[in-house]
Amino acid sequence: MGINNTNNFFHSLLKRRGRKRYLSSMYIGDDIIYDPERISDHVVFYYQHLFSNPRNSSLDLSIVREHIPSLVTSDENALILRVPSYNEMREMIFDMDPLSAPRS
């Protein structure tokens, strides 16, 4: 019975938190929008198109490229992205300890 009460407590706590964080209005351009459907459509559209086409994006990432050093060379990147061969995969799998479990 105690576990059920604990579950009910946390469930009601999360429901109350969710109600507090409700987005009731949003500026879209110069207008304040109160319609949840229009707010939802706008947010979905914004995030779908944020990084979808870098050429048309107003987001300029050049400053990031300038100040974050490249720690991987082009050759290293190609090696990392390369799909391992059948023999490499087989060797890796058979080298694993059969009595150990993978970490999650």
C-alpha cells in the first residue's frame, strides 16, 4: 500500500507542475497570440525550419567555427565515420567477455 501512495504523490506532483508551466500566450511578430493551436503550429514550424536549410537560415555559426578549435582532422573524421568491415566487427564481438553484460 505504501508504494501506491508514493506513486500517487509523485504523479499528482508532476501534474501540478505541468499545469504551472502552461504556455498561455506568445508573441508572434508584433501580435500576442492566445490561441493554443496557433501557438503550437508556430512553435512546430519554428523548430522544423531552424536548422533544416543552412543556406536559408538566419543563424550564423561562423563565430562558433572561429572560436572552437577543430580537434579532429579530416582524415580522423573519415576514419571515425567509416563503417567497420565484417572481419573487424567479428573480431570485436568475439573479443568480448562472454560472462559480462553491457552497461546501460
